[in-house]
Amino acid sequence: MRPSTEVQDLAARIAERHEPAGAPPFILVLGAGCAQAAGVSTPAEIARRTFDELYQRDPSLAAEWLPDRERASDEQVLLAFRDYMGSMSSARRYAMLQRFFASVPVPLFYQDLAVLLKAGYFKGVLTTNIDTLLEQALNGAGLRRGRGYEVATVGSSQGPRGPAASHTDDTILIVKLHGDLGQSQVYVTTEEIEATLKPQQYLLKGELTRDVVVVGYQFESEPLNQWLSQTAGREIWWVSPDDPDPARIGPIDATQRVIRIHGPSAQPDAVFGHLDLMLLRLPAVESMTRPLEQYGDSLEVGSYASGSTGIAAWSDDDVAAEYIRGQLRRCREVLYSLESAVTPGDVNPQLRAQIEYQRRQIAELEDRLRALKVFRPRVVELVEQFAEAAERADLDSDTLGYLRSQVKAIKNEYARDAPNQHVMSAAIGATVVLAERLCPEIASSELVRELLSFAPKSAR
């Protein structure tokens, strides 16, 4: 999917601020929509599941907090849940909530965001989410808490309490408005949020006087709603799949310059990947000014080293291919790092969940890359070249027959509008295995390397 015009405009504004003489970087606000896109249970889901379990374990206690569970609306369940959680100690809340997040893998869009943060495109993040997915993504990008980023939980005695603490110009500051599971601090009631924000107002107001990019925010923090409407004239890019409720965004619209980004490009799992493409990958590719023919058939560079001066000059397939390649490279790097960290007998459920997630993402991205029409003729050409070389080498009839069947399967699938990716990945994978076994006697290393770029990871 090509980034929308609005996302391209946002990328241009972010890039302007990345220049040495540019304005300060945007502050990034992450809302509940990011947690939902990551697969984290929504507050309503957590509340209902908590009361379902409590009714089974202690019906009389559950009835005290939620008397009519069957008829209660989501809003009533949430209010009862907040009251129930408010009666607990911080440690008990942490134990109650942590199980909802323990095995959630870090999604690819947080991995994209971590790279953007590391590159300095955002220097501050305010989030209403209590999970540690962003911190895990930053760790995966080579940063560490205290050495690259800091986390401030409002009202916490830990972490920076103001700009003059360990937060430096080179440090990414993450401010958690509703608590932090990583520090066993969870603030869930409205009163607690307001109480804990007061000591931090000078810090947060200082951050929020700057221009803001808001992603996935659903007006879930009333103090933040108020702050976003203050300091008239701020530039706010509001990124959400649906148009926000006019009654909720009205006070912000009245005082700020709000630029809306809606639709598929505004999904968290799209916008950060597209920003990564626009801000990091395309500039790097377009800096390669050698004529295309000097690259030969190298699919690692492909048709993108043409010296063009913007995404408008690229075809949709060119943009899609570069986007997918960037995502694939990141997924493979993360997977390699995770697999290197596994020790014999390691049963860490979070690590296992992350490894399986990376493998699924790689398989899906490989399918999407192979399905692009721009590559179909080249893949067919490659497998036919290998088959012809095998014919000339006078291989045994069984091997030749098997190879011909794989080439036929590839050609048949590519003749369809929607190739069967199970068949494609198996046929290309089998052909690559044969090519590697017969290289360099039959297949050139260049042919094998290029064909390998379309093979499933299991064949690599």
C-alpha cells in the first residue's frame, strides 16, 4: 500500500525538523488504539474477564462491585473495575494485570517506531498504555533504559521527575500517564491519574508546549485532553483510522491547528512502517545515483536506484517492494537476535511468543513480496534459466523431472491473479535447495542469490 498523501506530508514535516537548523522534533502521543493494534486486551475485555473469574471464585465479593453482571454495559463494567482495582495495593494490581500482557509479542509497528526514535525523529513520547512493548522494542533496537531512553511514570519516585534529571538532549523520554507494568505501578482511577499528574505538571506542560503527533488516542485521559487544548497555536497531527468524535476533539480544534490523517494509512500498524519507509529507506535508496543498468539484476537494489527525486516517481509496485523489503530486513534481524538469545531448555513464554511472531511476519511478508506482479516475470525467468542449465548438464532423470514439476507449478501459479502462496513458497524453496546443491557446477552463485531472495526463510 502506497503511503497516503497526508502521511507523506507528515513525513516531510518530521524530516524538516530533523535538520540541524530545524524546529524541535515533534512530541509523540500514543493512545489505546496502539495497544489494541498490538493485540493487547482492551480495558473493557480485561474488566469483563476479571469479573467473570471473580464471580467463579468469590461470587459474593464480585456482586459487591458489580451486582448485575449480565445486564451491565461496558461503561458500567469499567467503572466497577476501576473501583475494584482502586481498592487494591499497587502490587496486587500489577499481579492482576500483568498476566494480560505477559505473552503479547512486540508488534512490527513498535519495532518500526523504535528505529524512528533511535534516529531522533521523535525525542519524547507520552503514552496512556501501561504495557512495556515500546521499551522492549527500544531494547531490541540496541537502546537500554538509562542509556538511550528514560521512562517517567507520573507520580513515580523513579525515573526523571523533570527536564534537569537524567533526561538529556540525546535521551528519548517516555512519559507513562496511566502507570507502568514494568515498575509495578498502575494508576487506573480518575482520581489517581489526576493526583499523580499534579506534581509532574511542569514537566509535561513543558513537553506539550511543543507540536504533537497523536496516534491511536481515544480521549482516554481527561487531563491529557485538557493539556492538548491548551497553549494555543500548537500544530497537532491527529492520526486515527476513524474521524474522532466532534464533541471530544472540538475543544482541541478550537485552540490548535489540527491536521487529520484518517483511513487505512492511519492504522498504527501502517503509519509507523510508512514513516520508516519515507524517512529512512527511500532517502537511502534515492541517494544511490548510479544508473540502473550498473546494478544488473540485483534485486536487493532493483529498480529503485534510478536517481528519482520523490515517491511520486515510483510505481505502486516499486513502493510496495521497498516497503516489504524494509519490513523483512527488520523482522529477520530481530529474529536472528532472538534466536541467538535462546539457550537450551529455555521456556521463557514471552521470548517464544516473540520468535513465533517474527516467523509468522516473515512468512507473510515473503508471500506479499512474491505476489507482486512486477517480480513474477523475473522469478519465472530465473527458474527457467536454472532448469535449462540443468538440462544442459545432463542430470539424472529423477532430478530433472522433479525440477520441471517445480518450474511448472511456479508458472501455473503466477498465471493466476492470486497465486497460492503455499504452493509458491514450497516450489521456489525446493528449487533453491536444488540450485544450492548444484552450485557452482550448474547454477551460478548470482542466480542462486537472486532466486534466494524470493525463497521462504526455511529454504535459506
